[in-house]
Amino acid sequence: MIRRATIADTTRLVEIIQQVHRLHVTALPDRYRDPTPAEIAVRLSEQLADPAVALLVADHGGLVGYVVVRRVDTPGHTYAPARVTAYVDQLGVHAEAQRVGHGRALMAAAEAQAATWGATAVTLDVQGFNEAAFAFYQAIGYTVATHRMARTIAAGTR
């Protein structure tokens, strides 16, 4: 069952988030911090209180995964009309519960939430190292919309 998270879910969410986030910290230690459980709990409470954020969980006799989706209101300007989209900030499924449909169910719930906001699209980012996530999103119908490139530079150089 997919449902909205509550503050009572914090302990288990922290465990799952730590497991998923460790992949990012390991792959990109200069970009990602390894937050403490208390820091993650504070962030979760902020997300639960934010009306522009939906924190959804997969609960199958216990929490096995989560998705954080955020409403994004983009004002119109000379080159583009105003629009509402939804951004998937995080998706995570506990390692022991992967590859049985929880990720797909969470993404379907995120898309349903986006529709209630009147969103015209759901967007997300995938880090270049995360080939498994890229393949997952492609398998459920997501396509590359933008290539974001980066180059590391030393501070203060031109």
C-alpha cells in the first residue's frame, strides 16, 4: 500500500534514506555529506510540514520505500508560459525489497500526486554514476529531457 508518510514513520525512513544515500556519498564524496540520523529526521519533519511536498511511503507490513515529490510553480516569461510541474527529489527502496514493484508503485503515486496539483510533467535528476536508477526510470517511461554538464574547477581560478 502506498500512503502519505507521518511523523511516526521517521525511524524507519531514516534507516532507508541512510542506506540509499550511502550510494551517493560513496560515489561522490566531494558532493554529498553523510548526515546524521538526527539531521535526516529534522529534514523529514520539514518535508512533512511543507504543503508543496508529498512524502509517500510503500508500506507492506512495514515501510520498504519512499518517494519525495515537490510541486514546482514556474512563472511565465518571454520565452515560456507559466507552468506547474512536479519534481521527484528522492526515491528509495530498501535493498531487501527491491525489484518487486515498490519503486514503480511509488513513482505511480508520485505521478498521481502531480496530477492533483495540475502538473504537466514529472521531472527528476539521476546522477551519472547511477546506471541502475537511469535504467529503472527509462523502463517506466522517463526520457532524457536535458543534459546537465559540470566541470570541477579550483576555487579562485579563472
